Amino acid sequence: MSLLESLRLALSVLWSNRLRSFLTILGILVAVSSVVAVVAVIEGLDRYVSNQILSTGSHVFQISKFGFSTDHDTYLRMLRRKDLTLDDAVALERTMQHARAVVPVVSRGATLERGKEEARGADVVGLGDGYPELRTLDVVAGRHLTRSDVQGRRFVAVIGEQVREKLFEPLDPIGREMKVGRHRFRVVGLLKERGSVLGQSQDNVVLVPVTTYRKMYGRRDPININVRAAGADVLDEAQEEATLLLKLRRGLNPWDEPDFSVSTSEMFFELYKNFTRGIYGLTLGIVAVSLLIGGIVVMNIMFVSVTERTREIGIRRALGARQRDIVIQFLSESVALAVLGGLFGVLLGGGAAVLLERVTPLPAAVRPWSVAVGLLLASSVGLFFGIYPATRASKLVPVEALRHEN
């Protein structure tokens, strides 16, 4: 009997026992759908996060009061640190040899107003004048904040697209006024639309001079300092230089542990990748258990099938079927069961990933290799767990098989 004929017969048998076949493939379906769905979400997140986190380039780092904290005690120690100040940022800008830009950054949420129009929950960000060098913000109309704006503590602002839509649509916002809290600002620039990150809009933002921000809100909000190194090749030297200068300014010895944190976008991305590796590991565990359960179910169902069809096997052997033909027939059935489970798993996993992308801010990208791996795992399980039942069926003695009563 040809392989094609064996496959046709196997599908015919499975179709005649549709409910049992479906229940048999559930374990494999769960395993394959887990592989496809989790890989799709994580691959989509990888591209998305790498674009967002690494958008500042490979030679920008941030100095902050808080760094990575993995436990409560570490967080409490960081909480006791002194805040970074605007003077710290000015000192670094004046003295660093390996920095192209030193930008103080501070922010808080606020409500913006223009007449009867409001923009709630906007991010008011105080910045130094060197922020265009970070290459994360571009204007499509007007201008950026300048050094004279910062030094003069001027009430001028660069707004995001969402703020423009809420407060100024359909007017040109450049040169017009709005209120941030109880303070009036004149709009001098409009930022290029940036979209959202995991559902959080990046366009509901107002940039103001950091000195004006301090004039409005005082010194309660801690400052972070973003530094762009003169080049990627001097990033390490720039970090060491900034760390040493800040230690000396804050009364520490060069060999002391710093009471601030220095981090790069690559550090955040590495932390994210470690997190996703943990998810991959958990997924592998789910897949392994599901495949084992699915394989055992396939093997037991094939044993039941052999028992139910003992007389059929005897008739086929009596008519000249070889042991190899019987093995191929039952292996075809077990592999077909597993592959069907794999196909349904691919459809379910891919569908779940697409649905998740549409109803949540999480991106997804179904990878062909994950589909191939899922189908390969499924067919391998069917082949491995079908060998013993198929071999047992082929070894039935024709005469005894013909005497078997169903």
C-alpha cells in the first residue's frame, strides 16, 4: 500500500471518529498554539521595544537618583540619596570633555487650558536647551527651546500633536497662548507626531525651559540628567568622567560607591530581554508538558484503535498485507492526528496573537519559524508515540486476529 493511500485511509478513519480525534489532539493543540502565540507577542515586543528604548542611540546615557531596584531594601537606600540638581547638570555641561550635550530633564502631569478647551493628563517636561542633540524630538513647525529661553526663564512651550488637536484645532498654534496650571505660555514649536508606547500617548506633552519649570513648581521634582557622548567610541569614557565629576561635587571620594545611578538604553533593553527569556522558559515548560500529555493520549487512542480493528488487521494480513503496511497505516493515523493538532494550534495561536494586537496596545508578529517548529514538534510527537501501537498492530497473528470478537 502506498503512503498516499495510507494517508487517505488514516484521514477517513479519523473523520469517522471526529469527536474522539478532536479530544485526542487537544494536548498538542495547546502546545503548538502556546509556541506560536508567545513567540508572536514576544517577537513583536522585541521590535517595538528596541525601536522605542534604543531610539536615543547607542551613545546616550542617563544619570538619575534611582536606578534598577529588584527589592524593597534597595529602593529604600535609593530613596535616601540626595536629589540631582540643576547645578549638577550645569557643572557637567561646563566641565565634561567627552560630552556633546548635557540635558537636565524633569516632568510631572498637569491640565492644559485654552479658553474652554482642556487637555488633561498632559506631561509637562522641563528641559535644558541641548535636548535636540539627543535626537528623540523633532519639530514640524516653529522652533525648539533655546538657551536664551532657558536662561531667561521664559514662559514659552513646544507642544505635542495631541495637545494641538485638543486646544488649537483647526488653528495654527504657533504664537498663540495656553495655560499650564495658572501660568500662561506662548507656543513656539510643534513636535513631530510620535504615536504611543504600549497605549501611552507620547504626543500629549508640553516642553518648557527647565528653569521656568523650577520657577513654577519649585525643587520638589527630582531631576534626571541625560548625556550624549561625543561619539559611540567614547561612551565608556564619558560615563566614567560624569561619574567622577558628580562624586566630587557630592562630597564623595573617587573610589566610593556613587549615590546616583548611570544607565544606558542598552541596559534597559538587556533587562527586558532577561524578562522575555523567563517567559520563553515558562512557555517551554508548558509546551513540554502539553506535548507529553498529547503524546500519551495519542498512544492510548492508537491502542484503542488497534483493539477495535483487530479483525480488520487480520483480514488485511490474510489478504497479503505485510507487517510494514500495517505499521505505515497506523503511523499515518497517529502522525495525521498530531499534525492536525499542530495545524489547529497554529491557527489558534496566530489568531490569539492577532486578536491581542487589535484589542490591546501589545504588538505581535507571527514568525514562520515558530509555525514550522510547532508543526515539526507535533509531527514528531505523533511519530514517536505512534511507533509502539503501530508495531504491536503489525505483530498480530492473522488467524488469532480473525477470531477476535469486537
